[in-house]
Amino acid sequence: MAEYKKPKNESEFNQNFAQKKPLMNDTEAYYESSRCLFCYDAPCMNACPTHIDIPLFIKQIHTDNVEGAAATIYDANWFGNACGKVCPTGMLCEGACVYNHQNVPPIDIGRLQNYATDKVIREKTKLFKEGESNGRKVAVVGAGPAGLACACELKTMGYEVDVYEAKSKPSGLTVHGVAPYKITNEEVLAEMDYLQEQLNYTIHYNHPVNADEINKMINKYDAIFLGVGLGATAKRGLPGEEKEGVVGAVEFIEELRMNHSDKSVGDKVVVIGGGNTAMDAASGSARLGASEVTLAYRNSKEKMGAYDFEYDLALHAGVKGLFNATPLEIIGNGSVSGVRFIRTKEENGKLTEVQGSEFTIACDQVIMATGQAKQTQLFQQIEGLKLDDKNRLVVNEAYQCTHPKFFAGGDAVNGGAEVVNAAYHGKIAAQGIDNWLNNK
Amino acid sequence: MADLSIDFAGIKAPNPFWLASAPPTNSGYQVMKAFDAGWGGAVWKTLGVPVVNVSSRYGAINYRDTRMAGFNNIELITDRPLADNLKEIEEVKKYFPDHAVIASLMVESKAEWEQIIKDVENAGADGIELNFGCPHGMCERGMGSAVGQEPEVLKTIVGWVMEAANIPVITKLSPNISHITDPGLAAVQGGTDAISLINTIKSIVGIDLDSYAPYPIVDGKGTNGGYCGPAVKPIAMHMLKDLAKHPEIGKVPISGIGGIETWRDVVEFILLGATSVQVCTAVMHYGFGIVREMEAGLQKFMNDKGYNTIYDFAGKALPNVTEWKHLNLKHKVVADINEEKCIGCELCYIACDDGAHQAIALPENGENRVPSIIEKNCVGCNLCSLVCPVEGCITMVKKDDGTEHMTWHERTEAGTIPTTFNDKLAGGLGHYVPEPKLALKNKNGHKNGS
Ligand SMILES: Cc1cc2nc3c(=O)[nH]c(=O)nc-3n(C[C@H](O)[C@H](O)[C@H](O)COP(=O)(O)OP(=O)(O)OC[C@H]3O[C@@H](n4cnc5c(N)ncnc54)[C@H](O)[C@@H]3O)c2cc1C
Ligand SMILES: Cc1cc2nc3c(=O)[nH]c(=O)nc-3n(C[C@H](O)[C@H](O)[C@H](O)COP(=O)(O)O)c2cc1C
Ligand code: SF4
Ligand code: SF4
Ligand code: SF4
């Protein structure tokens, strides 16, 4: 393996994590946009969770109204630039493009979207206006896609908005979680600056709010939006999980995103899990220069939750897949030296362990990609909030919680999906807040 | 292999592919290169008293991903001294004795015509083409299209030329006129050996949205140009048809020009009566090499159809181009969608609903996006089959059994045509149209606009 050498500096890092969807140049955008058929009741648009008017913005790009195209995109989605790069477009808009039915490559919608929004961000084109003050105040907890989309939308309607964020940067997992080869930190943060410069919401960074503080907000604010996402990687109760060299995938990726080439990785890495986060962690390890990366999933390849294209990306980075193997124990004297697995097979639709099939894979790093914990504790301490059986916040179609002053969206509500879903929730919740306050 | 050679009013060429008089025939270098690449003839860039050209000379219409779908120029005739051109004509003829070199000419007085004709004959030109078409600049000086638009003047000048010339004469017509047969007939009456058309069409291809000047911009100003390229082909073919079908004009050979780029264009022009074709824009866009595609395609077409020379099929479409009043009103076609091929863009639906006859329905469940034709509403206009992006997906199916025939002409004779405003004989009487207010029923639920 060892397709990637350990990156020693930022430029080597950028090579190893080269962008999968590089920015289009003007000529490419011109020709690609010319292919769009301007479908009626366009299926791409219906497949976009934020319902961007895709045929319209593509036509606008083609007629050299790139600003207008960006306005069309932002009109539906406050994370228009990030989404163009990080959305799993093959599952969404591009997957629905009619060209697929003809075995012709679909329109490169994501990159066209990125092209249009990149231009206004780079040129600092003013597209948005704060609404005239309506004297109302809303608190937003969490500056992720859900929280900031809500903040932007509220500002256009004349609200005063205070955003509270535990970390020191905006955009939540967009900058801390998404794989670096999908979008750079600079790109994410440039869009965040672009929005804030025009809409002037306040973000209180390094300000994790606890339940007490949130409960106090009830009297201070007209409404509160919870966009806190999910928590840290959940502990799985695996013997040896506390050993040195064992990390959670989300934590690993966050360090990778923040520290780039300064982030170190083991030489032999085992990643446990079968979701998209596991793929990102495995790809990331390989690109950081690990000589051997094994992706271990307890069930078969077909049962894996990750998108096929994410698994392919990991394979291309040199990752080896290990299927039908479940970990029994992480071994090592203080620090990790290997993972003991047992084979599994499916019997009558149930996954069972194959007796006597234990084996060990030697490694010096284990990445647990076994899912993020919910923010259950926090929610349970807030007055009147109900959770469903999967510990997700219960909301109505306006994203209003069971306590009427609270609204919520994003991963906290859907249990973990994409940036685009969170951005949509935040926007619709803002409209819900406005409706509720107007009709109270 | 079919024999592509032609004898066009006495001008012989190894094939019918000629370069039109324009920048590709500016010099001996270019014409030699073109002959070497496979062109059978070249009409030299128009000769006369040399001009002075402006810088910034061309403009274009780009459509979607197609560059130069239409092309426009404000160039004049040659700006090189006559002697240089004559020397090069002579040299070309030395290397390519069997290729056609035709000298395009434009001068003012009778004496000038006589002089320049003698000069090009001496240089070895195989024929002469009279440029009565240039619609910019030259016409302001009483030449080019100024002549093409005045049949009487045109006839007089053709008369002078015929008296002086010993080699075949082609008169090149301007399309900037309402009846092309007027100058066409004048040319024939003046004694011309052949006709060529079209020259360019007066045009403005665009306005700069900052300086408000038309393209091509010359120091903040512009002028009308001459339009050519693929966009003008339909206009050229219509004029060609008018001339070829005319009982007098149709007797002389016609060289077809205007938007020709592929073998298909060539075949269509020949089917409408042209027996040589001339090309300018396509060469300015792609170079001389495009003749390879034209020749290969023409050869294949002729092989497939069993033609030995282009004269075997020249003019074969002419009997089928008739007047509207002779079309069969009993003919009936209806659109048919091939569900297997349909990709669900629903462009046919919106085109018919907004732009035609509300004869296409969307699927009830909305799941599968394949629309269906409401046969009783379909008037057979073809629109849906034209907008459909999938080749062969919507076809127009003949529904009449072919036994009935009734034309407008016949109905007029029989006295069965509508004559009053609310005549019961109106063709669309009782044809389905939705109630006007149904247009607003989806206003709130409209998916594309919400
Ligand atoms: C490894 C990984 C890769 C991913 N890759 C993609 C991808 O390629 N494409 C894609 O579309 N999606 C991807 N996602 C999913 C996507 O990032 C999330 O769905 C999205 O960011 C959710 O947005 P959110 O606003 O709900 O939550 P988050 O993005 O998690 O934002 C929540 C914010 O709230 C803050 N916060 C939490 N608690 C508090 C508190 N008590 N006080 C103050 N602030 C608080 C957090 O610090 C954070 O900034 C990925 C996720 C992960 C984990
Ligand atoms: C730049 C330019 C210059 C031209 N100059 C002449 C000319 O000098 N004499 C002439 O008869 N026609 C001239 N034409 C017209 C062309 O010969 C031809 O009739 C016309 O372009 C239509 O053919 P096309 O569609 O293949 O270009 C010129 C056309 C162009 C584009
Ligand atoms: S489905 Fe494809 S072709 Fe149709 S409008 Fe969307 S992007 Fe354009
Ligand atoms: S042929 Fe014309 S009327 Fe008939 S379905 Fe197509 S668009 Fe409608
Ligand atoms: S235009 Fe053609 S491909 Fe598109 S929906 Fe109609 S039949 Fe199908």
C-alpha cells in the first residue's frame, strides 16, 4: 500500500487531500451549463432537500448572470457554496437528473452551484439585506448549518439574533467533520464570513451553553433554536477501549481538519464501523501516510451504511476492507497493539458469531467509527422537551419542539444526516418562529 | 466510387465543393492549400479597386454551446493590389490546371469592367463571378447589394460583362430583397451563364451592454454587417428553390451558398437544384479540412442511393416543394411517445400545454415521469417531437388511411372554404381548449414556482 507519503507541510497535505470537486473555470461552466435541458417540474430540484431552482440557476450561469445564479441558490439554501462541494449529489440532485436515464453523465450540478457561489463570495457581492428591526430576539444554540441557516433567515426578517457556539469556529461539522478532500477550511470559513458580514448576527464563540443557561433563555428571548447536532463518538463498551491509541472517528477527523499535516496517525490503523464517517476516517488515515489501513465492518459489504462512492474513495486511497468481522477486544499493554476479531455470518436474517474463528490484526491505532452519541443529557434537562425512541428531539412540521418556545433542526432532529438537511431545517424553523410569533 | 466532377456552365472542377469569395480565398497561398486539402474550386476574394478595411471586423451569434451559429462581417472587397492577385491566380492555375479558379469582381464603370475582365482572363481564371451582394460599405458607394437590389441596373451591368467576357460568367445575388426572382430574372435576361446565391444578409448580431455599440465595435461605433453561417441556411435554401423552380431562371446552373458546413447541407442544396456549392464561414471556423467530411458523406450518400454523378439527383426535391394551397388537408398525424426511450424531462408536456394545444398529460401518480398524448386534442403540429431531447423518442404517426385528398385549392374551387368571421367551416370549430380559468387552478400547488 502506502500510496500516500506522510505529508510534511501544507502543500503536501493539499496534494494528499486534493479536492474531489475542484472549482470549475468559466469555460467549463459555460459548456456544462449549456447541457441543461431546463426540465419542467425538474426532478433534480425535487431531489434537492432545499429545492433550489436548479434549471433556473444553471440558465443564469449560461447567460452570464452568475450573481443572479448565486442569488437563486442562496434564496433556497444558506450553505449554497458548501453544499455544492459536500453534498452526496449522486444520491440527490445529480442522481435525479434525467440524463441518467439515457446513460449520459448527469449535469455537474454541485460544481456549477459551487462555481456561482464562489464568485459572489470571492467578489464580496452584496446579495442579502437585514430586515427592518421587528424588536424581537432569538437565541440560536450551535453555529452549525442548522443554527446559522436559522440565524441568516431570521436576520432577513428583522430579528436580533445571538448565536452561542461551544467551539471557536462557525459551521459545525462542515469545517470540523467533513472530509478535507471535499472542501477546504478556507472555503467553508469564507462562506461563513460572507454571510455574517451581510447579515450581522452575533456569534459568541467558545461559549458552550448548559441546560441551566438554556432554561434561563426562555425569559430572555422570544424563541430559542437548538442546532446542537450530535455529541462525541459513543462508547461501545469494548474491552480495551480506554487504551492509548484508541480514538473516536469524529474526534480524529476534527483534529485532522484543524491540524492538517501536524496531525499524526499510527502506522497500522484499524477503523471499526461501516458508515460514511468510517470511510472518511479510513481514507483520512491512508492519506496521512499510514502504511496499512483496515476497515473492519461486522456485517457484509452490501449491508454497509456508507454510500458506495464513499467506500470506493477509501479503496482508491489504499484502504483494505474486512467484512463479517466483529471486534471482541482491543489488546495491548497500555497502548494498542492489535484488535481481536471474531468472524460473523448471517443466519435466518440474524448476524451470529462463528465459534472458534477468532483472529487478531496487529495495529498501533484504532479508530472507532461506531456512531456519535446524542445530546440526550442536555435535552433531558430542558423544560418540556420530548425525545423520540432514538433520543431525537420531537418537532412538528415547522420544526417547533414540544415546548413552544423551542425550535430545533439538523442532526439533533434527524439523528444525523447531511449539511443540506440541517441547512433546510434551520431555514424552515426560522419561518416557523416568525409564523408562531406573529400568530401568538 | 461516384464521380463527383462537375461541368458548371462550362467551368470544370473535380468536385462541387468550392470556396466562396471571402477571406479563405484572399491569396494564392490559401487557395493552393485548399485545393491540396480537397476543394474542387475557389471563387477568389472579390477584386476591384483595392479598399481600406477597419480593424475589428467580425461578430457572431453563439447559441448554447455552439460558437458562431451565425457570423457577421463588415469587411469590404480585397485590399490587395490587383497585380498581386493576378500573379497568384496565374501561379495557382499552373499547379492546379484542373481545378476551378473563378475571379469575383466588383467595379463601377463600364470601362473598369472591361479592363478587369481582360486582366483576369489573361491570368488564367476559369470563370468570373459578379459580386452584386456585399450589403455593407460597398453598397454605400453604389456597388455590391446596391446593384443586386436594382434589377434594371443589374441587367445593364451583366450586359456589359457578357459583351466583354470570353469565359463563363456567374452572377452572385444578394438576399436583401423581397423577391429573389426579380434580380434572378434580370441576370438571366442580361445573358448570365449562371447564378450563385446567397451573399450575406444585412444584420446586427448584438449590442454591447456597456458601450451600447453594435458588434463588431470600431472605436465605439458599428455598422450593419453581412450575416452568414449555419443560421442563414434556411433562407438560402428557400431562395435557391425560388430560382430553381422559375421557368426562365431555372434554365441556368446555380451555385448554392449560405450556411453550408456538412455533407448533409451539400446534399440538401443539390436536391434543391444547386450543381455546385460554395462555403465561407465553415472554413473560417474549422479550416479547409472540413471538406474531408463533406466529400466522404456525399460519396456515401450517392453510393447508398446508387447515383453516379450529382446530376442524377440534382433538383429532385423541387417537385415536392409546392404552394400551401396544394397541401392535403386530409393528412393527419398524431404524436406518439416511446415510453422506453423517454427520460422524463417533461419538456414535451410544457411545450404543448403552454405553446401548442394542451394535448399532453402528465402521469397521474407523478412517480414515473413519462407523459402521454391525449390523441383527440393533438393537431399533429410536431412541436413536442421537436423539443424532445431524445433521438427518436416522439414520433409523428400517420392516422389517415391515405384514401382522401382535399386541398385548400380544391376547396376554394368547390366553394367550401370559410369566408365569414364565425364561419361554421372554421378548421378549429369545436376543437378542445381548456376553460381559461383552469390556467390558475394550480397556482398555489405549482411545484416549479413554490
Ligand atoms: C465525519 C463526518 C463526515 C461528514 N461528511 C459529510 C459530507 O460529506 N456531506 C454532508 O453533507 N454531510 C456530512 N456530514 C454530516 C454533516 O456534517 C451534519 O449532518 C451537519 O453538520 C449537521 O448540522 P447541525 O447544524 O445539525 O450540527 P453540527 O454541524 O454538528 O453543528 C452543531 C454545532 O453546535 C455546537 N454545539 C453543540 N452543543 C453545544 C452547546 N451546548 N453549546 C454551544 N454550542 C454547541 C457544536 O460545537 C457545533 O458547532 C458528516 C458528518 C461527520 C461526522
Ligand atoms: C468576412 C467575409 C467577407 C466576405 N467577402 C466577400 C466578398 O468579397 N465577395 C463576395 O462575393 N462575398 C463575400 N462574402 C460572402 C461569402 O462569399 C458568402 O456568400 C457568405 O458568407 C455565405 O456563405 P457561408 O454561409 O458559407 O459563409 C464574405 C463573407 C465574409 C464572412
Ligand atoms: S434534471 Fe438535469 S437536465 Fe433537467 S433541469 Fe435538472 S440538471 Fe437540468
Ligand atoms: S404534435 Fe403538437 S398538438 Fe400534438 S401533442 Fe405534440 S405538441 Fe401537442
Ligand atoms: S420530451 Fe421526450 S424525453 Fe422529455 S418527457 Fe417528453 S417524451 Fe419524454
